[in-house]
Amino acid sequence: MIINVKGGKKFERNIAEKTVSWCIQKLGLSRIRTLEIYVLIEPVPDDCYGYCENKKGSNRSFKIALTNKQNLRYFVMTLVHEMIHVKQEARVDWTGDGEEEAWSLQEELTDEIWKENIL
Ligand SMILES: [Zn+2]
């Protein structure tokens, strides 16, 4: 398992790392030992806060880009959203474009992160 976070400020990288680790547990991905998640905190196109793509055409290696030009809650929620897409692809299990699940889960998972006070 590789979790690698680059860009942004140190506290943002810290938060991103904790959020990704939490999502891996929560979404049941911890048994996929070969999973690689590369998070890049960087500017993204104007119409979005982040995106996720698989690297090397593999459903084990993912790049998640997200901007830090959003408040902390949205920063975490964007990452949670993209991690739901990672889960969908890693398990080859989604409906439609997968957005419905991602949008419907992102809020409650982010609330849980806040309640558990892990950041
Ligand atoms: Zn999405």
C-alpha cells in the first residue's frame, strides 16, 4: 500500500494523508495491499474541486488531484468523494458514472471524520 501526498502546505498534506487512510479503512480497501494512492494538492480546472484518475491504466494505482482553494471541510469532502471513486474502480463496482453514490455518501462520511476527530 502506498499513500503519497504532494503539494500544498504541510498541514494540508497531513490532513489529506489522514483522510485517505481513514477512507481506506472505512471503505474496506485495506486488504488490497497493492493499492497506490498519489494525492496532489494543486490547481485544478475551474469547474471542479478535484478529480481522480487511474495511473498506468490500472485499478490499483490512482492519482487524486485536489485544490486547496476551498475551505477545510470541502477540502476533506472532495478527497472523500474521490476516494469513493477509488473504491468503485478498485472493486469494479459502480452504477452509472458512479457520481450518485459519491455525492450521496460524501457528506455523511465527512461528518464521521469530524465526529471521530481524526484530523
Ligand atoms: Zn465524482
